[in-house]
Amino acid sequence: MDTQQVSAPPRAPSAGVVHINIRLTDGYTIVSNRLSQHRGLSLLAIGLGTHIQSLPDGWRVGIKALAAIFPESEARIAAALRELEQHGFLRRTRERVGGGKLATRTESYNHPEAAARGRMRMAAAVPVPEAVHAPEILPAVAAEPVTAAEPVRVPAPKPVRVPEPEPEPEPVRVSVPDLVPAPVPGPRLVPTPAAPRKPRLPLPAPQQPTEALYAAAADLLAGLPRAAPLFLLSEEDARGLVPGVAAWLERGARPDAVRAAITDDPPVPLRHPAKLLRHRLAALLPPPLPAAVPVVPLQNCDDCDRAFRSSVPGCCRECRDARAYADGPCLISA
């Protein structure tokens, strides 16, 4: 009974970062904390090193190829690559390829210390060629009479192992499709707080206001929540928007067309319905109807009783010509 049973889950810290991690099954790279939490590297170098370690073998990581992807300049990317080289996370060597050309071979290390120790062990394991010793020359000794002397045995020189030079490994050429630079997003055109704002359009009003026109506009605004529940207006807001709706109705717009134009496709979330309606009533106002051609009324001729168009009663053109001819002087002499 001396062991305390803890059933409550651990409480999240009151300050600092809280990790919400989801188990990954694809599209991830294991990066050592030696790189992600390195105190001697800049944040740009840490991010660039993480990006390089996430790329497959054979991918181009030159300065121009990286500058085509990221917004940093070539000078900043070159400085970050030098930082990674200084701390052992990157190694770049120049190798000669076919055609007398030089190519840069880039090696990325996730554990620089272990990689350095491995290179030292490989260097120590290379056999060193032994020195070639010349055969010893014995000093001259006075010859003594020797009977049936045995032949002098001169030790033969030991064979010297001369290591054959190993052929240089040819650079591996991996056929990797050329890196297609991703489209760089353009700058967001966000006005600064001090930028001058466009004046707000005034709310339109009818040219010939009538009581029936205002009543139809008020009914349309009151019925908006039935078709668009988000546009529930207060009485004061509806009263202020009545002239704008009346101007639309005066210009021949049907009530259903007005309702669709001012309520379709609202922003999410909709915070100020009345302000949105006021803006759309002013910005989307249709043009006025063309002026009607005046209609000349029909009149009956006083002489022939035929119909003709004229603004005043009288005679038609033929009867007026006949009267003018009869009232004129006679041109035929007796």
C-alpha cells in the first residue's frame, strides 16, 4: 500500500511550447538534434542542413539550385553552406569527370563526429610501403688459406611488398531529373496601416422617391432572413438601407434579382451584414433605364376625318396642302 497509484494524465506546461505530435507513416526524415539544436549554427544553416538531409541521393544542392527554390539570396545560401562545412555536416570536393570537366561532389553527414572517426580509421588501415634495403657490403678481410671452403652464403634480399595503386573510383552518375524550380509566390499586396484608403461610396437614393417605392424596399429588407438567414438586420440598419434598395427598384431591378445580388456568396465568417449590404448596394448599382421616346398622339383630320399623328388637333398634311393651293392666286387666265 506504500506505492501511490497515479491515474490522472500529466498536466500540460503552463508556458513554452506544447507538442501535438501525430505518428507519421510516410513523407518524413529523421534529423539528429546535433543539427536541429546546434548552438554554433545560424537558423538559416540549420534549416538548409535539414533540407539537404531530406533530399534523395543525387539531388542537386548547388547554390543556384537552392536559390531557385528558396527566397534567400545566393550570398546567404553560400554562407550557410560554409557554416555546415565548418561544423562537419557537409563536405564538398572537386572531382574530374569525363571531357576534362570538374564536378562538385557533396556529402551530407548526420553525425559529423562519427564520420570523422571513421575516416581516421580508414586512413590508419592503409598499408605503408616498407623501405627498400640495399644488400649489406661486408668489409674486406685478409684471405686465409682455406681448405675445401664452403661457399659463402649471402642472404638474399627480402621481397618488398609495393602496394599497387588502387584505381580512383569514378564518380557515380545518377540520372536524376533536373530540379524544376518551384514557382516563387508573389508578394502579398497588403496595404500598410498608414496607406490612404479609398473613400466609401455613398448609399444611392431614388431620383423620384415615392411612398410605394420605399415600402417595397422595406419589405425586401425585412424578408432577407427567409432566403439568407445570415442577413438578419436590426430595425435601425434596415431603415438606413431602404433608400439604396429603392434606387435599385427605381432602375427596373426585380426584387429577386436585388436579393440575389446583395446576399450571394457572403464572406465566412460574416461579421457585419449591414456593412456588406451597404457596400454592395453602392458598388453594384445597375445603370438607370434609358429615357422613353415620347409618343405622339393620334388626331382626326378636320377635313377628311383621317387619323394622323400630331401634338395638336387640326388638318393632316394633304389637307393643309390642298387648302394652301386653293387660297393661292389662279395661274390660268380666261
